[in-house]
Amino acid sequence: MAVNIAIVQGHPDSAPERFGRVLQAAYAEGARAAGHEVRVIDVASLDFPLLRSKRDWEAGEPCSAVTGAQDTLFWAHHLVLFYPLWAGSMPALLKGFLEQALRPGFAMEADPRGIPRRLLAGRSARIVITMGMPALAYRWFFGAHSLKALERNVLGLCGIAPIQSSLVGRIDDPDPAARRKWIARMRALGAADAVSF
């Protein structure tokens, strides 16, 4: 069964040699080869303002770059977010994009009981984080706090579930065999992810 997949590339650097971009391309290639429809939102190429008040977030009108991305997110059955770990979290540009795109009226809606209605329910997701440190150190010593916050406080709040993750550590290691292994793994996940959730 063909699935609509939206890939959010959250690396602020648009250079194609960034390993997260190489992995994103492999994932998209695998998904398309399996017959899935793929659209990519490249956050580095979007021009949007940062939110500066609660009023802007709740009642402001998103710009055309954001509404176009929202159309893609709404179209998708499965979301895949790629980003590098910067200062222990996602890059500020990606955080700013998510604040703009996943706003009330699109991703969630107020409920009189105080529990938001989750408007993106029925979608699954994968989060792929690249980092210089070993992935085990990020997960077990640092607690993978930015990953957990994104899963629970952002995507989960919108109703997106289940959510899987891939942590790609030691990306500065020049070992070509390790890189080839990750590229092949991403290609395989692209083919299998959306129908295995």
C-alpha cells in the first residue's frame, strides 16, 4: 500500500554533504522505490519569522512558507524528522519552524476541559538525530532529553503516534564502512517504515 511520507529536513546548513542530508536522501530513495509518495520540507530553505508572543502563536497568521509546509504535513500519513544535535537539542531554526507550523487550529485545538484536541492523530513518525558523540552516551548518560521532549511535548501533543527514533552517533568518524551501513539502513527504513508502524 502506498503511503504519503513528509520528510522534515531540519539541518540549518543546506550543504548537501551534511550527513543528515545524505541519510535523508537515502530514506527518500528507499521510500520512493517501495512505491510511497514523498515530499520534503527543507527548513533551511524557508523564510519565516520567529514567534515572539503567546498571542502570535495562538492567533497570528502563518506566512505562506509555513502554510505550504502545513499542507504537506496534513497530507502525510507518516512524518520523518532529520536534524543534528546542537548544544544538546535541535537547532533553533527547526524549533522555530515547529512552533510556527504546529500551532493551535492546525495541530491542536483547545478543549473546555483543558486537554487539547489532537488534530494530527492517525499519523506516525520517525525522528533521526545525527550527533558527534556516541549515540549510547546521548541516550543513556544524557537521557536523550531533546528526543523525549520532541516525542512527548511536541509530536505527541498533536496526536502523532507511534513514534520511532534512530540515533546516529560519531558522524565525524571518517570510517566509510560505518557511513555505508547507516545509508543502507536509512534506505531500508524508507521502504519499510510507513507500513510497519
